[in-house]
Amino acid sequence: MIKTIEQDHQRFRQIVRGKIRKDLRKFLSRGELIGREGKRAVSIPVHDIDLPTFRYGDNSGGVGMGEGNEGDSVGQAGKDKGQGGDREGKHILEVDVTLEELADILAEELRLPRIKPRGQHNITTIKDKYTGVRPIGPASLRHFKRTYREALKRQLAMGQYDPDNPVIIPIKNDLRFRTWNEVKKPQSNAAIVYMMDVSGSMGDEQKELVRLEAFWIDTWLRRNYEGIESRYIVHDVRAAEVDKKTFFSVREDGGTRISSAFQACHELLKAHYDPADWNIYLFHFSDGDNSSDADNRLCCKLLDDHIIPMSNMFGYCQVASAYGSGSFINVLHEAFPNGAADEAGPRLITSRVNSRDDLFESLKTFFKAGR
């Protein structure tokens, strides 16, 4: 019976997974998923799926909530009521999906290859690995299945098992506990630096697009790396490192000097992230407006001399704005016609996001090379 229930649950999870994958483009653009984000899971509303339940007896009708008097017959329609509709209701079920599952669904739909970490990977973590079972140990490590099995074997051997009343009661000698060893495991670490133009031409709509894209970027990279550190830089004509909340809420009214962000990013990497030990991902979000051609040239020099050589990938995402010139993406294309490619492919990758509908293709553009 338990095995059958587990199989049914797995089938139900597969149905839910299929519905999420089918509507993935819609979920990519929904900001409330981020708002409902828990520690390691999000709740996703899935339409037209009924949660499997047990029903006992005659469930043909009944009074639930609302008007009704004592003594009214069950299922009796009240007087002066409007006619019922003849269309099916829309069933909505909220399911919890781990961020790892969500990342796997994203990878399947976008056909994303697994990322191959670079670096020496000489950062190690000590983890507990369960290696066996023994008859003594702390209560928190009790192995319930093995304990139950030992109790069942003992009662069968002693003739105490009654199939008509299958009660299994473990005694002290039946208890089994997990054992473990400490193992050193190489850990692939990644640092993500998000940079965003917060000048007057970047409005709330543009920042919401950045917030959505950053959430999915973070979700995919965390699926590929065990250790992730995220840093945030905002800039107008000057740049500063800020926390995550400030990154998505601050707004300035000044001009734009993109090189200030690149310079701040370079100093941050040089101080904290050796590329021999870290897989470094950099993302810059802007409406493409910059202060001058001189600053454009300085940006390209910083990228070519310092930033791109230190990183796995530099992603530039240009969001549409009614006030921005949108020219910086063309500056990058002219300065790096092959995307600063190495043997694994382009390291500077650009995408345009004009609306929420473009998020799907933008994510695919960034990660299809598996960098």
C-alpha cells in the first residue's frame, strides 16, 4: 500500500512538473514568485489540477458556509437563489517547488547544458557522509526503516507476529542508528556580481525586468555550484557596492558613467575573488545610455584588460527605456565582434530585454554555451 501511494505521489509530481514546464514562459515573467520565495522553495499556482483526496460516503451535496437554517435538508437549494452556471470552474492548486527543481525545469525547457566550472577547485569543505548502520547512537540519527525491519524479524522468529493485528513494537535491541564519517569534498565556488545603472532614465519598469532576470540567473547558477556569493553594484556617474534590497529599490536622477561600475567591479574582484579559486559571473544591466564616447572607450579597455580575463562570463543585458539611447550594446559589438571568445566560446554575451516576454530568450542566450 505504501509503495502504491509513493508511486501515485510521484506520478502527481510529474504531472505538476509538466504543467510548470508548459507554462514556464509565463512563470518567468511573474514577479510574485520572487515575493513568495522561501529559503529553498517557491510556491507556484498551477491551474486545472485537482489535489488527490479521499472521499467517504455520499458526497453528492451539502451545506458548507453561508446562509442556512437548522433543519434544512442537506443539498436543498435555498429560495430565491440565482441559477447555477453551466461552466466548469477553474481549479487552482498551489504547489511548493524547490529552487533546484525549478532550475532543472528551466534547463530542460531552454535546453541548457550543465556548466563546467573552471579554476583549480582547491577550496574544500568537510561534510558528514553516512556510511552504515549500528545498534547504538543518538536518537536524532535513528534509522526508522532498519529499526522496524529488525523488530519485524524478531517477532517473526519468536512467533509473535499476528497478520490480523500487525503491530510492530521495537525494543531496545531492535534500534538501529546511522553512522557517518567526515569527508573532505572539493567545492566549486562561484561569485556573481550584478551591476545596474540607476540613473534617471532607468525607471521602475526597467528595474522590475532586472529583478526578474537576476532571480532566474541566480536560480540557474546555484543549481550548478555548491558555494555562491552574490555582490551588488549600482551606478550613475559614480558607483558603489550595496546590499540586495538597496540594489533593487534605489533610484537616482543623475547622468550615467558606465566605467565607474566596471572600475568598482574590477577592484572588488581583485580584493576578494581570485579567478584560480572562483568561477566569476558578471552581469551589467542598463538602458544603453552612457555619458560620452570617451567613457565607452574606457569601458572597453577595462573589459579587455581586466574584467573579461578574470571571469567565466560577462553578460550585458540592455533593457528598453523611453529615455535611454540604447547605443552601448552596439559599442560592445563593435569592440568585441567575436565576444572575446576563447576555446569554449564567447565570454562577453549580450541580450536585449524590451519586455517580460523577452526574459526566456535572454536567459537562453546567456547560458546556452554552458560557461
